Amino acid sequence: MKACILTLGCKVNEAESDSLSAGLEARGWQTCRTPCAADLYIINTCAVTQEAEKKSRQAVARLTKFNPSAPVIVCGCASQRDPAAFAARPGVTVVTGTGRKDKIFDLIDEEGVFLENDAAFCELPAPKRTHTRQNIRIQDGCDRFCSYCIIPYLRGRSRSRGMEGIRAEAMASGAREIVLTGIDITSYRDGEHDLGDLLLFLKDVPARIRLGSLEEGIVTDDFLKKMRAAGNVCEHFHLSLQSGSDAVLRAMNRRYTRAQYLQACARIYETFPDAAITTDIIVGFPTETEQDFLQSLSIVEEAGFARVHAFPYSPRPGTNAAKRADLPAALKKERMGRMLACAQAAQERYLARFAGRRLAALFEEDGGYTANYIRVYGEGAREGGMYEVTLERREKDGYHAAIGKEI
């Protein structure tokens, strides 16, 4: 029997799907993660934007073309938000949401809608072992309620996994890089222990540790001290920004100012001079004026970003921001063009600093990444290998490198 698991959206969904694969294989199933002929389909959906939700619905027809008689189980954020829309689709036998994904294994032969909320962190089977990178869930849910975001309403309140379970999974993974993922890992708590304490607890894991998306408030001297003391944490901070304008940040219900964000960046560079700070920026939020947008453009250079993920604002029904009048699509498109050009220039400035430098890179099938998230291409590196590399010349979105000894 073969099961196909299709994943849309974030690294948390990817980690959950990896666990579902492992759980099914432990029960005798073969699994695949790309569309194919199968005896069971599981779709792990996303609702972060309207487009993501649309793609989640379309995925049902996309998969059932391979085997119209196979049952389809739908789970995740989009089905939590609108279970009826999925239950009505031909081929769908079971609809669940974001909670208790561990129960999916018991629902394979059932029919109906099964929605449950998680009051505590939901443990799932450890993902299959890999040799390169592995996502490990450490937290779920969110208490921030940014005015544009639907996820807290779908994922529920913040809850964290115990440090012992995280360490056990990391030690057993076999991966050379562990990515700590969650909806808001900045809020991680295990009793009195915070994210910095978790990093110290993982210092003996034989892999480098990469952090998922962070909020500005995590960047304290204490946190950076713990991160440095751990010794195996990548110098890469995906520090969520969303806007460079204080007025827009207030309208977004973000809990910091432009000055506080830049202070966090400065603090990072003081401790880790080569750190990559990457970010997300929403273009065309309903209250964004031209002056607000110029503030977002200017902070890209001031913060010294290594990479910017920019995307146009998309109204999400049910959020406070969706009650405001949306900006014209043409204006958002024009601003997106300017932001993308600005982001590309920032990436070029960051990469230029490392020409000729020798770093360590972990290689996958199509290239590798340094600890500070520089893309590396070269000949002679095997997948799953960590190598000393010398960055020689710009290539694609990174560098062509001379491959040295394996580490």
C-alpha cells in the first residue's frame, strides 16, 4: 500500500508531513511526497494567503487524477478554516484541521469531519532519518494576533514541546543540520526555560542548529550569549520585520518600533559580525502611504539584510486588517517592483563581503549552504557532506566555490 503526502505552506507543515510519513511507514505503508499514483492521499494545507488556500483546494483534484478511487484525507490550516469546502470535494473522505494530527493514522478508514483543538503540544512520530537537513517542531500556535494574520485563529494559543523530547529527536536524526521550527519559536517555553536555554541544552547534538523565524524581542544580550556558548548554532537570523514604518507597524499590531528593530540588528552584528539577517516585508498594507513605503525601502539598507522575502499584502477575511480598504492592485505591483530591486541590491552587498572567504558548507543535491545562509555551488561535493569551501565568484543566487576537505 502506498500513501502520497502533499504539503503546502511553511516548514512546520513540512515537519508534520515528515512525521506523518514516518508514522505510516511504521505501519507498513510506502510513502511518497510528490504527486503520484497511490492508495491514499493526505493533503497538508495552508491558509496564510488566499492564494495558498486556493492551491490547497485545487490539490484535491490534482491528486485524484492519479487514482480517483483512493481516499483523500485533508488536514492543516485551510481545512481548519473552511472544512465544508473540502468535505464537499469529490474523493475527500476525511477532513481534519490543525489539531491532533497524530489521530490521522486512526482515520484512514473513516469518513467525516474531525476537528480538534490542541490544548498542549501534539507529539508526532519522529521524522525519517536524513543525512542533510531535518526540521524539528519545537512549538505550535501563536499569541501575537498581528492584524493581517489568520494563523493564530487556526493554530490556537502558543504551546511548546519539552526540551528532553527535542534533544532525543535531534540526537537520533542523523542529519547534519537541524532546523528548529514552529509558528512562533520566540515564545518557546519549557517551564522556566526559554529558547536560549534550549540552545544550550542542544550544544552536544552532532549537527549544526539553524533557527526558524524569530521576532525582534528575542534579541537580547542574554540570548546572544547563550547562542554563542552553545557553539553549534548557525549565524543566521530570520528576523521578521513586515514594515519599516512605525505607523504601519502599529496598524499591523507588531510589538516593536523601527528603532528597536534596528537596535536588535546592531546587537546581532556586535556578537556575530558575519551574521546573515534575513526578513519578510509586506508591501501595500492598507494603511501604507508612499512615505511609509519609503521607510520600508530605507530600512533594507540600514539593517544590512542578506535576503528579503517581499510579498504583496493579501486580505484575510476574519482579520482586523481585512476590514480596511485595500490598496489598488496596480499600486501594490509598482511598489513590489521597487522593493524587489532594493532587496536584490541588499543581497548583492551582503554577498560581496565574502568574496575569497573560506567557510564551511553543507551540501544537498543541488548545492550547499554556509552557516550564514550563503548559497554555494561547486564540483566534487557529495550530498550530505560538510566541506571547507573558498568562495571564488558570484554564481546564480550565491557563489561558485572551490571545494576543500570534508569536515
